[in-house]
Amino acid sequence: MAVSSGLSSGEVHVIFGVVSVASATKNDGAFVVGGYATPFDLAAACLCVGGAVIALEWSENYGTPVKSTSLRVVSNLQGGAHAVARDSRILLLGGVSACFEAAMYAFVFEWTPSLKVEGAPDPPYGEIFSIMMLACMCGTRVFGIAQRRVKPDRSTRVLLLVSVAALAVPATTAGPTLCVLSFLVFEVCVGVYFPAVSTLKSNLVPDAIRSTVYNLFRVPLNLLVLAILLSHISTRVIFLASVALLVLAALMQHRLCLLLLHADASAEPKTTTTTIARLDDRDDDDKKPLYETADV
């Protein structure tokens, strides 16, 4: 619905950030008033309101009718797998997406345990979460400003390097203050990541097989997240694994930048050659000087 309403990917993530901040603040107050179950009751009420809006305002998208659904699924999978195997840029982009988002989901599960200090009261998780969502929203706005001068593949490479430095802090230190600051930096990178990678996906993945390719990207992502969370390792080791995934993502993104740069460079001479050929194909009568000097 956001796409059909003319909202860009960056604007959608800004809206999500505002909603997340409002939800965190509301639920923190509800917890103080009503206990552990009250935030879930409020979430159920919000879901009911959202369901009513969808039922009343959205129209059903039935898609293109086909005779055999199973044949269509097999055909889509074959087309998506063939596109990924044929175009190394799509394969690299899928690897970047899987590695970064696996590190991000590991961070989602582990940021609260990393802030606990033995013998000290629990930190204000609601306020910290709200600040992190604001940082994510700021990252989205940073991408909106930077995209006028910086290509999304290059901004993605920069954010991956910054993400490596950000998650290296909780992997090497136990100070809660430094961890919170590094989490804010990482959330800014998350805010830049989603619109940047969405732009790259729309540029590289064909429309006809886009949903299939995106689903293929989810397979390694889910495997990585399960491997991290089911291994029963310490929080610090999980952050180290996340740093390793981000380093791998940065290397793949650097390779993708080189391929895109080579593609842009190889496309420029073709335009020049075509222009010269068209000039040479003119009739002799039309071959007049393109620039004439006037006698003074």
C-alpha cells in the first residue's frame, strides 16, 4: 500500500521508526501501570485497528490467473535460480543481504543481555529502544540526503564498514555506556541499509522474478540466524560472529561495487561510438561543420 500511495522506501522506514518510538514509549508506561501483560494487550488492540483498516480500505490483489499453481511455482523457482547463477551481481547482493541481516537479527536478540551489569538494576530498555529507533530514522534521512551525490552501492559499502566498527565494541568491551553508543551507530547504519539495498535490488533484479529471488535470499539468512541463536554461545561470541558476517558482507559489497563500476565504464564508449557512427552516416550535403566561426 505504501508503494501504491507514492511513498519511497526511505519514507516508509521513517514512518516505521516513528511508530516504533511511539510503541516503545507507550508500552513502557503501560508496563509501569499494568504489569507484564499490558503491552501485549495494547499490541492486540493495535492489531485489531490495523486489521479493520485493511479490511475496509484495501482491495484484494488476485494476481494473474493460471491453470496450474504448482507449475508456476516450479517455473518461478527455476527462473530465480537461473538469474542468480547467471548474474554474479545478484548473487553478491544476496550474500550481502543475508550476512548483514543475520548480524542485525543477532543484535536484536542480544543487545538487552549485553547491557546487564551484575548487581546493578536493569537499564531503562524502553527509553534505550526509543533512542535506537530515532537513530535508525536518522539513518534513513541520511540516505535520502546522500543519494543525491553518492550511489547506493558505495553508501552500502561505507555503512558496512561502520557497522563492523560499531559491533566490534560490544564484542570487545563490557562497558554499558560504550555499548549503547555503539548500538546507536549501528542503528544509523541499519537506517541507511534498508533504502540503499532496496534501491540496489530494484536496479539489479528483474521485475518478473523479483519476489522469487527475494525469497531465495531469505534461505541463507534464516540458516545463519538459526546457526547463531541455537549454538548456545555467549553474547560476546555472538557479537564476534556478527562482526565476521559484516566483514564478509563488506568484502562482497566491495566486489559488487567493482562490477558495477566496470559495467558503467564499459557502457560509456558504446554511446560515443554510436554517436560518431551516426555522424558519419550523414549525406555529403549534410556534412557541414558542426561549429562555424564568424568573421569579425
